[in-house]
Amino acid sequence: MATLIKQFKDTGIGDVAIVGGKNASLGEMCSKPGLANIPVPDGFAITAMAFADFLAINALHNPINEILQHLDRSTYSNLADIGSRLRLLLSHAVLPPALIEEIIAAYHALGNGHDIDVAVRSSATAEDLPQASFAGQHESFLNVRGKAPLLKAIKNCFASLFTDRAIKYREDNGFAHEKVLLSVGVQKMIRADKGCSGVAFTLEPESGFRNVIHISGVWGLGENIVQGAVTPDEFLVFKPSLVKEKYAIIQKRLGEKAKMMIYSSGDGRSVENIQTPVNLQQRFVLTDEEITKLAKWCMAIEQHYHRPMDIEWAKDGITGNLFILQARPETVQAKKNALQVKNYILLEKSAILTHGEAIGNGLAAGRARILQSPSDASKLEPGDILVTTITSPDWDPVMKKVAAIVTDKGGRTSHAAIVARELGLPAIVGCGNATGTITDGDFITVCCNEGKTGTVYRGSLAYKEQITDLSRISKPRITEVKLITADPDQAFRLSFYPNDGVGLMRLEFIIARTIKIHPMALVKFNEITDNDARLKIEALTAGYADKQQYFTEKLAGGIATMAAAFYPKDVIVRMSDFKTNEYANLIGGKAFEPTEENPMIGFRGASRYYHPLYREGFRLECEAVRKVRDDMGLTNVKLMIPFCRTPEEGSKVIEVMKNYGLAQGRNGLEIYMMAEIPSNVLLASRFAEIFDGFSIGSNDLTQLTLGIDRDSSVISGLFDERDEAATLMIEMLIRKAKDAGIKTGICGQAPSDYPQYAQMLAGLGIDSISFNPDALLKGIENVNYAEEQMMADG
């Protein structure tokens, strides 16, 4: 006799053919000792054999095959009609009496004799495999209570084997329809309607970077994440810090979470969406302790399955307990070749129509089609760009026809984002106003190659595509090659390039683009008289009891992301080097900055750090770095002091940093000096007694050696890093550094532009050369050539 019901506790990952991928995974987590400490709601599965009996008893095989024979497999123009006929066929069939009896018995046992709330989820026998996820192809039903609603939900799950999207998915992925059977999982409902829920990936979903866990969450039931109806909170957890029991949350992003899905209030529906109260919108859905606990569970699940995982979680709002609801193999990044890099370069710019979260790093140009529902699919031509409010699994057949996707709502784990990754499409989600600012039928360009923020430009812009096989690139054998970076959103992608770490991380990008506020305006907020600045600061720091914490947490998050991406390689972080006019442009900045005629050689760099006008702002920078190194355990972060004019000034800054928790040498802390002033070269032996290494800033060193203002367009043609005086300065510094036994690197464009310049540096025995990302591969080529010439010359 066929097995009709199988308890989760009696099920394992080897039972995919019996209970489908989803239920097999749930059973694995319920039954395996290595996962025993991870709470999973109990339940049972209606087996694939029960579904096969259902088909046989109702004599459905021949009618199903006959209907499928009429499917238009070239254009799928009749897909909706075929799917509707198949679902109607199954909905009119009856559940076998023996199956009904076993279902009711198992349901009563699950509730200890009482009716309880359950989730009823489809689980196909070809589902949640490493090569195909089937995620969202079949139906699930939440908040089901009572025998009759349960039986109805189960039969609706059976019928969902033939949703339009599931039919098309099997066609696209080569699964024979008759070979895929459906199991149904019946699982205790967690009261996430009064709590929160979300998804987690055991890698970074955009780049495939393996050393982090990406968690996202919303208030209420998790369908709003899957449907992309809201922008969730997002958290990044660094696995090595988690293992060391350090503070491992390297990034937290507050989502707007505008809606929350809860149990229905009695109008006949199982769930409903309501507006999220403002106080909840402004709060993270999880505490740091909960994020850490969830991340540890995710890491244990990944280790058990030996592959990256896509995990659903929920928090019961009544008990306060966290649960894992599902775990399936991650199928998008797992199939990608991380050593093959595809870059898109936009060759022109135009008016910006909207911004949102970039999915992938691709680029596409085409005609915009604003659609309200999948039923409008006939308006789409191949190569069009889909613009809509949100998407759901019903959109899947439509999305396979387009060149890119743009949505008003959703986050990185929304349905549109998941499908875009799977299809390899560029997408921009959570724009807020895309359907209002983009005109139907106009040509647009969707650009996702500029970090986490994607941009929609007016018109069909010219671009070029570059594919690089990184496995064919060999790093130099003697000279280290490092990156010059500023944007943490690019960090994970850049980590796959051949490199020896980061030679220069500029903080100015994070301060200007993410923090936006002058640090002294946070230290002395009560002294600000500019009402507009006060309102902007209040809005940005909402949710922070201490406004200074806003600065340190945001800055620490950016530094930690970069340090995690390249861990355990060195990441040399240069403390802030804005000029006074640049600082003044930050929110609240004008009240705290002097006016200078020539800011390029004015109140900048080291001179600010101990001065009363900025010392407290520097304290916030130091606290952010201390948190990254000491609390998070990212001791691969080294520091660099820019524009240090005298050895006495260097000693003064070192002492200030010690007072602010950054003692040189403690916990392996190294502090470098940016060598960019002639005095740095002339007194290099004295500076070497204070700092642990030098990094040549060739632009400023050339400027100050030749007396050229780089900002002056009149004499900019005289600026040349290859000038004899400038290169003599570099030669002198490297020689003195070697005599003192400390390392020297250089950050500049010339080594990638000029092979002879790279050859000069390699010949002088420089320890490292840092390149901008777009110049790295050319720079490696030049350094390799220089080292080959050195060896040939003996």
C-alpha cells in the first residue's frame, strides 16, 4: 500500500522523490542530530504517492496529456488558457477517502486533538534541487484552520502543479510534466503576523561572496518580501567574526516596511495586508542578539548541506521565539563562474529618470513598457524593459521576454530580484516612482554597474561589454598589487579580482554619500541654528538616541564591509581627507568650517585631527575604526594619516588616536603615513620612526614638488607624474624607507597608464602598487612586464 502521509521527523533529504525538495529539507532539519538545536515548526507531508493515487483514481493522466499537447511551445500564446483548463480539471477531482482519513488523523495529532492554524505548502519532487529552485512556482496557503479548509487547501496545492508559471518553468528547464509529482507540507503556523519574518542567504546574493550571511526581514508574515511589496530591513553578518564570537553584524540597513501581512480580521480571507505603524517602520525587525542567533543557525545549515542555502525564517510575536521555516539550495550564484567577470561601461549619460536598488551589475537599453498585471503581456516585445509596481510568481512567464526589470516596490530578496538574478537580467527594484517618471513606449537605459544603487536614464545610451577571465591573470611575483577603493557597495564584487588587498580606502565617499552629515554637526547638534539643516539631520538620524552613534555606526559599517570583502588581506583605511570647502558642503558643515582661499594646501588631513575645530569629529572616526578592529575582529584594517606636514604633527596625531582607543601596535594596529609633501621625503627617516609604513600619494607629491594647483585648468597641462623632479622624490623616499626597514607603496594612475613608470617603481623595489579598479588589470600587465624586464636584465 502506498505511503500517503510521512511525518517530518521521519523524513530526510533522501526522500525528495517521496515528499519533494521542500518537505525533504524540513524533515532533514527536524531529524538530524547536527541540526537539533535549530527550531523548526513540526508538521507532516502528503506524499507524492498520494498525489499519484489522486491522479489515478480520478483518471486524470490522459486528459492532462491531451490538454498539454495543445500548448503552443513556440510563443506560449495560449499558456493562460492551457493552465486554466488543467487547474479546473484537478479542482473538480475528488480526494480519495483513504487519503482524507489519514490527513485528518495527522492534523489532529499535530494539534493534540484540537484544530490549529497551519501553513499548507506545495513541494514538487523536482523542487529545491541545486540546479533548479522551482521557488514560487506552486501555491502555498497560510493561516488554514479546520478540516474542510485544510482539505480544500491541499487540493488547491495539487492543482497548482499547473499554474502558468510552473508549466513554463518546467518547459524552460527541461522537466517532463508527467515526471514531476506534487507533495504537500502541512506545518504549524508561527504567529509571525504578530512578529516578523524574512529570508536569509548564506552568501551575498548579488556577487556570490561566500563569507557573509545576508538576512532580510519585515513585520508580519513573509509573503511581502517574496512578493516585493515592501522594502525590508537588511543585515550582513561576517562568518569569520561569528566563529570567533566577535560582533559580526557588519552592516544594517533600515527598510521602509510600509505594509505588514497579518491574519485576517474575519472577512473570509486567511490573511490581509495593513499599513505598518510608523513606530515599527522606524525600528529594525530584529535585535543584534536575534540577528546573531539566526546567522549561527544559517551557518550550521550551510555546513550540514555543504552548499550555499536560501532560508526562510520567522519570529513568533507571542512567544518571542525564532524559527526556521524552510531551507533550500541557493541556485543562482552557485551556477556562476566567479572567475569570469563581465563589466559594462556606459559611454554616455543623459537625464536620470529614477533610482533604486540595483540587482546584478548588468546594463540594458530598450523600450519601456509599463504593465499593471501579467494579463498585459501581449504589449511586450522581446527586448522591451518591464516597468511595473511589483511582481509576483504570476509574472514569471512575462519576465522571460524582457531585457530588464524596473519596479516601484521591493528589495534585494523580492520576487523581482530573485527572478532577475535567475534569468541574468539587470533589474532596479524599490524605485518608488518608476511607473510615474518613466513614460510607456519611451526608450530608456537601465544601469546596474555602479554599486547597489541602480539608475534609469532617458534614452537608449551607448555602452560596451567586457568579459575577463580572471583565472588567466597572474599576479606579479615580487610587487604586491592592491586596489584603490571608496564604495563599500562594490567591495564584494572587487574581491574576486586578482589582488593583495586594498592599498587605499577613502572614507570621503561613505561620509558624503551615506552619512551626509558633518560630524561636528552631530557632536554639537544643539548649537545648529540653520533650521533646514536641523530637519535634515533629524530625518537621517531617526531611530538613533545618540546622533553621534549614527556617524560611527554608518562609517563602521562601510569600513567593515570593505575589510570583510578582502579579509584577511590588508585594507589600508585613510582617515578623512576632505578639504574645508568639501566639508562645508556636508549637511550642517558651513557652521563648522573656515573659509579658505586655497583649501588644497590649507586645513586638511593631519592638521585637523588634533585641532579644536575638528578634534571631536576625528574622535567619531576613531571610534568607528576601533569598533571594526576590536569589536568585530577585523584586524586586517590598517590606518593611514594624510597630509602630515611635520614629524611633530605625526607624533601628536598618534597620541590623539591612542587617547581615542587606537593605540599603535595594540591588537596589531599599524599606522601608515601618506607621503605626499616634499617634507615627507626630505625627513623620511624621522617620519619612519613614527609611522609603520609609507604610501606615496603621487598626485599631491607631484603638485607640491612642481608648484602646480591640480584644480587650475589654466596650468593643468604642466602636471605630469613622470616629471624628473617628481620621480626623484619617489626614488629618494623608497631608498630612505628601505634604509629604515619599513614598507612603501604608491597610489596613483601613472603605473597603469605608463609601462615605463611601473618599470621604474619595480626597479626601485617598491613593495606595493595600488590601482583604481578600472586600471587594475592593465596595471598588473605593466608590473608583470616590468618584473620580466628586470629578470632579463639580470
